[in-house]
Amino acid sequence: MKLNFLAAGRLRMKKSIYVPGADRNETIDLPVSSALIRHKQGNVLFDTGCHPSVVDNAEDHWGTLAKLMNPIMSAGETLLPSLACTGLGPDDIDIVVNSHFHPDHCGCNQFFGKATILAHTKEIEAANAPGAENAGYRRADWNTGQTIEAVSAEKDLFGDSSVVLLPLPGHTPGTLGALVSLDRDGQFLLASDSVSLRRNLDADAAPRNTWNVDQQLKTFEEVRRIERRGATVICGHDDQQWQVLRKGSEGYE
């Protein structure tokens, strides 16, 4: 089995969302990523990043969200060109796991028409609830016609413990992570926005864009437990970590 981290966008946001005490005018640049898992039973994408149209016109695609999340990537830093570097195309993907349905994590769902979408039951409910658009859910991004399979508990994706989906709520009601176990490089916890920045986990400080702080702090405890057992925690938007990861065709096994 192989694991490849793929560029899927880049955003500029207010630093104070993630760092308590930061000046309200200070900004922080955040990588947006996807992870490709190539298993003998199928190819999986964990998250699909930002829709490529936001490179040129974010407000047209995201509406008022574009004022909170400012895309600063080139077209070459979106998911499809990144995926092409691995030798695969959209039709080679069998499963898309959406950690949650915010548009920087499911923005390219529409391109994977042959894939089954997996998401947590509570995330599907939140995205369908009245006022969901105001909570950051854009139906045009997450609901693009494929079969959506609901996950309500821990799920062993292939039945061999190599890819296990884990509920990690707090950032949103149904945030999912994935624990990937590789033969050579060990375990990686794809934490998504259950740990947006490493400093949030280390300081036990939930970002301001957290749906439920109590659940988020319990999730931090669970992530630390998994880390103590030897897993490398891959944060959702940590640029310092992103810079040192192998990316594109240079992956992990």
C-alpha cells in the first residue's frame, strides 16, 4: 500500500481564528491537501480540496465564504494536476472520504464521478440542516451526484486494518479522520481539521471556527492517545508540517 500527499489549494485567513491573541489584522497561510491511498482493493482519496474555479473567482463559487478564506494558489496547486503527478486520473479513484463537508475539503468531489463518497452520518445531517449554507456547507461542492455512504462509527475500510476511519468530532459534528498503517513507514493519522494546526493540539486550544469546543477537546485527547501509540499526526492546515512532508509522486509505503 502507498500513501501520497497531494496539494489541493492554499488559503490565507485571519491568524486569530487559530492563534489566541494574534492581531486581528495578522494573517496566516494555510496549505490545503488531499491524501491518495493506493490499496490492492482500490484507490482512495481522503479529501478533495478546493474547487479549481476559486483560483480566479472565489466569490463567484464560495460567495461570502471567500471573505473568510482567501485562495492564494495557482491552478497547478489544485488537486487534479497534483493527482496527475502520481500517474492516476479521476476515473481511477474508487472511494472519496470527505473528512467533513467544508468547501476546502470536498471542493473537487464532482470530478470523481465513478467513486463512492464516504462521510459521517452527522456531517451529512449537518450539511442538510436548515441554515447549512451559513455554517459553511455548499451543496454544490459536497453533493455532486455520486452515491454517498454514511459512516456512523469506526470503519475498517478494507477489512485488514490498513485504513480505519475514525470519528473525530468538534470542528464539525461529523469530522472524520483516517488511520493509515503502512508496512515500511508506519502509521499516519490523517486528522484533517480535528487538528488544523499542530499548535492547537499542543496548547489544547480549540480554534475559533470550532463547532463544539467540548467535543473538540475530547478529540484532542483521542488524537494524543493515537500519537502515543506511534502514529504521525497529519494536521489539516499546518504549513510548517506541510513543507517537510514528501508530496506528489514521492510518497510513503
